[in-house]
Amino acid sequence: MVAVFSISACNNDDVTRDQTSLPPDIIATNAFYYYADVDAAWAFYRDTFGLETVVDYGFAKILRLADSSYLTLVQADSGMHSIDEPKTVTLNLVTDTLEPWAQHLAASGVNMHTSYSSDHEQQSNSFVAVDPEGYLLRFVRYNPHPSHDNFVDAFSASDPVASLAGK
């Protein structure tokens, strides 16, 4: 099971907080996905997505998704979860290049759960791809909207990790 947490903070000048009561910093995220064939999953993410392999332990491979965001692929019979457990998690991949990703994955023959929507009147546009063993990968672009201002600015300040595809 993978949990994703979203943490928000509000600045209120009238409130003084004791810094020692704050939780420690979170410096990265690392989701773990479990596979019957970790090498096939690794080839999918490495070759189709162009992700960089940061560490290869054989039974587990750590891939960089963004500056401090990782996906670890684990051979299920060597890990703490089985492939029979529900895959009830969707990995959201935020991108400004949604249409090129949709075209690339379609050309690569990747199975789609939902198709690309280009209606710019929506708060976001997205499509959902399916990885080799059924994990859902939602590619999303957040369109200008007042409810997005706080987190879209944070995305804008991030440096994207360039795909290694074609290198």
C-alpha cells in the first residue's frame, strides 16, 4: 500500500508557533510498487518513460520521477507486499507537456484507462495510463484556476527532471 500525503500551511501573523512543536522536514517522496516481473516493469518505466535509475538492487530499482520524488519497483516475492493485493493507488504525474506525453504513450502502445481531455475550460486536464501490472498513472496539467494558485506556484518553482528517452 502506498500513501500520498498533501501538507498545507497557512501564515497567520497573529499566531506565534513554537518551532520545536513542528514536525520534521520531509525531504523526498518514494512510492513502492510491487511486481511479479520487476525487470519488465523496470523496462517500461526506463524505456517508455525515460526515467533515470538511481539505484539497482536487483530485486528493487529506484527511479527518479522529479527532483526529490522517486518510484521504487520491487520484485513482489522479495518484498513486503504480494501482487495479489489491490492496486488501489494512482500516481499523479504533474506536467505542462500533457499532450506530448499522451501522444508518446499512445505511440508506445501503453494501455489507457482514460483518454486525454483537451478541454481548457476544465480546472485540470488529464489522462490515465496503466503500467504493465495494473498500477494507474495519471498525467495531469492544472489549468489556471483560483483553487490552484497555492500549489501550482510551487510546481512552477520546481525544476523538472528531463526524460532520458531517446538519449
